[in-house]
Amino acid sequence: MTESHNTDCQECGVIYRQLYEAFRSDYGEIRERARRAWIESGLELSEFHRSYLSSAIDTLQLHDANDTMQRQFPRSAEARRKAADHEMKTGHSVMMNGWRTSGIGGDLASWFR
């Protein structure tokens, strides 16, 4: 791998945006599943939180955490693979430089949309 410090790579920006959008989408789905599970459980939120976290931690310990996370965040996993491929080919850092050309993050309000 050659090291390249290109901070204006348009492809890094596209991949960065894909990572951002994939994570927000995956996180939204997980959040909604957890909300539905809480409502269906009939537990107080604090009770549900304790039992839900305990079962999630047990699942991560019993299985390969990376496989579990890829199943929970399928869009993000694909975007991370694209980023890794691009970084291997170019030596760029998508996370360090992609925000410059992604079109997001230039203003504080964009992080809360």
C-alpha cells in the first residue's frame, strides 16, 4: 500500500457519506426494534434497560462480536468494506479525509438532521 495524503479525494467523500447514511439507517432500525421490544415487554424502562443490556452483552460474549455487529448493522458493514477497499487501493483515510468532500459536516446543523 502506498501512503497518500490526498485530502480532497471525491471518492473518499462519497464513501464517507455512504458510511454516515448507512450508520444512521442501521441505528434507526435497531432503535425502533428496541423500542418495540420495550413496549411489548410491559416492563418499566429502567427494568427493560437492565435486562436488554444484560442479554445484549451475553450475546456478544457468546458469539464473535464482529459477526454480531455486522448482522445488526448490515448497511454499515457494506460501507465499511467499500472504505477498506478504497483505503487499500489508494492509501487514503476515508474517515480522516472524506468529510472534507462528503458535503456533510460543514455546518453544525448538518449533524442534527
